[in-house]
Amino acid sequence: MNELIFYALAATLGTWLVTALGAATVVFFKSPSPKAMNIMLGFASGVMIAASFWSLLQPAIDQAEAAGDPAWLIATLGFLVGAVFMWGSDKVVTYARNRAGSGQSSERINRILMLVLSITLHNIPEGLAVGVAFGALGGGFSAEGLMGAATVALGIGLQNFPEGAAVSLPLRREGYSRSRAFLLGQASGMVEPLAGVLGAILVVYVQALLPFALSFAAGAMVLVAVHELIPECQRHRSDCPYLSTMGIVCGFAVMMLLDVALG
């Protein structure tokens, strides 16, 4: 069992590394232009919307149906709770900062916190999924099972590249330095190794909770993408009105391609 936990830890450290590589794309944009940032924010929005279904809701529905649970209820409830959680988090942060007299920076900080929190929540069930895949090998270790678990880790890792960029690039838009944007972007993936180890240890219990957790993360991501990123990427669009829209379409297509191709 200890060996399986080590495998899960190693695999999720790899997925975190790919997140860091995605976040590192921010170093190529020394002084981002409004047009470039619009299309990149649009791309990030598309990634998050696609990931909410292909990486989160669809697996949640499949796993709930396989367990004989009411998938429609679990997916819907988890999705709504995730969205309400993010809305409530925004209200709490806004209230706290107003009480502290933070002034004009409050709205900007709220956007940053919601973005980082949503991607971090998204990475928790992904780490759990990798940990569960490796932990399940304890019921009967085989080369085929190990390859299947490795494929899950590879698929999630590749998906994490655009997700790392989805955090660091908007932070750059908000005025953060390249180094700080990178550090915060890669930090959103650091929860995956912790979740992976937890998933391997508590594989039986996590399998039962995973559909709700996946749906919860999906609701959080959709709320942030629709409420924060999409309106933000529509700024300064008078010269090229469809630029950010095509960014959304391309981001969705790339994420869908990765998810469907890698299963």
C-alpha cells in the first residue's frame, strides 16, 4: 500500500509540474498589450468552461451512474453548491475588505482571489482522481491497471498546462509582475499532490464522494469564468470585436480535444 501511495505522490507531483510549466508562459509577456491579454483571457475562459464539463461534470455523472446513485441529483446539487460557494466567498471577502477600508483595490483583489480559488478547487478533485486510480491497484495489481492509472495522470497533467496559464495570465492583466503571476499560477496546482495522497489512502471513501466534489468544482469554475473572466476579456475590444470571442472558442476547443483524446 505504501508503494501505491508513493506512485500517487509521484504522479501528482508530475501534474503539478505541468501546471507550473503552463504558468511559466507568463514570462513571455513583458508588457502585455490589451489585444493580447483579451485573447488570452478569452482562451482562459474557454479552458475553464470546457474543463467544467469534460473534466468534471461528465466524469461525475459517469461515476455516480456506475455506483447506482442518482447522477442527475448529485451533479446538479454539486454544481449549484460550488457556484453558491464562490458567490458567498466573494461576498465575504468584499464585506471584510470594506470593513477594513481597503478602498479601490478591493474589487481587483476579489477578482484575483476568486480566480485562484476556483482553479485550486478544480485541482483538488483532479488530484483525488489520480490518487484513486493508483490506490485502486491495491485490489489487484496488474500491468494493465498501472498503465490505466498512468494514463489518468498523463491526461490530467496535459490539461493542467492551459490551466496554469489560465491563472498566471489574468494575474498579469491585473498588474502583477511576471514572477508573482507565475508563483501564484503554479501554486494553484500544489494541492494536487496532497489530494493525490489522500485519494490513495482513502480510496474507498473518496470514490463515493468524488462525483459531488467534481460537480462542486465545475460550478465554481463556471461562475468565475462567466462572472469575471469573460466580462474582463471584452474590455478594449472596439478594434477587434471578435478577438476575445475567438480566444474563448479556441480555449474551449483545446481543452475539449485534450479531454476527449485522452479519455
